[in-house]
Amino acid sequence: MLKYIIRRLAMLIPVLLGVSLITFSLIHLIPGDPARSMLGEKASQQQLELLREEMGLNDPFIVQYGRFLGHIAQGDLGTSIQKKKISLHS
């Protein structure tokens, strides 16, 4: 019985990785720009680029996914795009 439980728990790891990869991929496929959503329509191109760089949105997909997994492993689920207050006067 113990072997069965250990085997099932071991199979949980690839399943969770697969689900996280699918979820992360779907979020990237959704149209729209998170920086534009956070700063609003009145933001300048320079402000958008600075925020994209700060958030790591300019990095390749695999780098973003690796960072995402690292944060999840630490219990950090990120900052809500809707709740974060960004000043346009930067």
C-alpha cells in the first residue's frame, strides 16, 4: 500500500508541471498587453517599455515560465494586474 501511495505521489509531479505549462501557455495566448492594462490608455510608450522590462515580459517564453515555476515553488503567486497601482508620473 505504501508503494502505491509513493508511486501516485511521484506521478503527481509531471501532472502538475503539465497543467502549469498549459495554463501558462494559455495566459500568453490571450490577446492584450498586461502593461497596457496596468498603466491605462494614457501611458506613454516609454512607460510601457519600462514596465514590460520590470515585469520581465520582454524575456523569452521559457525564461518567463522558469521564473514562474521558481516563484510558485516559493509560494509567490505574483501581483494582480488589476490590483497593482502604477503611477503615470514616473
